[in-house]
Amino acid sequence: MKFIKSTLFATLLLSTSAIAQQFAATGVHAGFGVNSINPIATFENVSKFMESEDFKKQGITAALYETTINGSDDTTHLIEFYYPDAASYQKAVDIAATSSAAAELLTTAAQNGTTNTSDSVYINVREKITAADVENNKVFYVWRVETTDFPRYLREWDKMIEEIEEEGIAGDSYGMKVAFAGALHGESLFVWAGYENQQAMIEELSVFNASESFARFNARTQGYSSIVANEISTQLAIWNGASYTE
């Protein structure tokens, strides 16, 4: 796995205290990208694992997404697990080491021709979401961002968020995560926004992309950041969604 520089991680720790603002967040997000030649079999295989006792006893939220990523990436699906803290993430790692359900998931995936394309771990730093959003959001737009100055980028992002919230053009749910290990495209940051459907995503993003606040943000950050990939992920299923905002 590719790990972020120690200086970036130190800044991440500070961001949840000294420079955190109204949408500060915590939590760990572990994602697994796969290439599936049999989407139905993938759905059934993942669902079987999520219904196992090995998953249920973790008390966490997980979801399966079908994804479209620009560029040459051949990832077709994302399997993602959301942990409220590092302790719950460690518990999952320990369970997976001896889990027969996890072993069956991997074995069956290989038999179905499913191959792994990425393993990633992200740390939440900003998040705006409610229990209703977790239930209603089915489409997600993602910006994977590389930056050489994370503290500065975060300050500018917070400033932009404050502006679009005041203007009434901010989405109902969105967030930012720092890549701790892996990262699908070697990105530093994972920025996302959630929508109920494709139409809502297109309409709301059109307004956001045309806003002066977004233009100013791009002008201020283009010298030390770049978008390395965009993607649209459609949620196929979510398990134990209620625990996400508890």
C-alpha cells in the first residue's frame, strides 16, 4: 500500500482539533475496488457476506456501489466499510483475519472472475450528513484530489463551503476524506457529494459548477492541487445504514 507522508498525517490530526470548523468529522472508511464480469454474482456474493454474523457483530455500515470513473481505470464496483473510529476499524481487521465468511467472499469472487483493483483507507475530516441523507442518497459524485499543501487547501475548502451554504447552493450532504493508505488514483483527498438520483446530481452540480464561489476556489487552489479523477457511484445496497449517524 502507498502511505501518505507523515507531515500530511500530522496535519490531519490537527485538522480535527485546531483548524476544524462546523463540519469537522471523524471516522475511517475502508474501500475495495473490484472489476466484475458478473455484476449479479458480485451483488449476491457481497450480500451473503453482509448477512453473515462476522459482519453483523461489527456493528458498522457497509455499502456496495456500481461506479464509473474517467480515464483507464477498470474498476466496476466499490465495496466500502465505514467505521466510527480507529478501534472499530481494528476490530474489523482482527475479525477478518479468521473469518470464514470473509474467506468465502474472496474465494467465490475469484471463482466468478472478480478481480481486486484497489484497497484504500481514508480518514474523515469534514462531513455534512443526516440519517435521512444516508437513507435517501443513492448517487454520489466524487472528486479525487492531489494537493501539495493540505492545510491551505482545507482552509480554502472551508471558506468555499461557508459561501455556498450562505448562497443556498450547497448540497444536502457532502464531505472530505484524507487518503491514509492505498487511494484509487494516488490522490491525497477524497471529496464527495450525495444525491437522491442522477437528475438531482446533474441539476445541483450545474448550479455549483457555474457559481462564483467555486470559480474563486479553483483560482485560489489551482497552483497546488489538481483533480486526478472524477467518478459517479450508484449505490446498489447499504447494510446497517442507521448506525452511520449514531
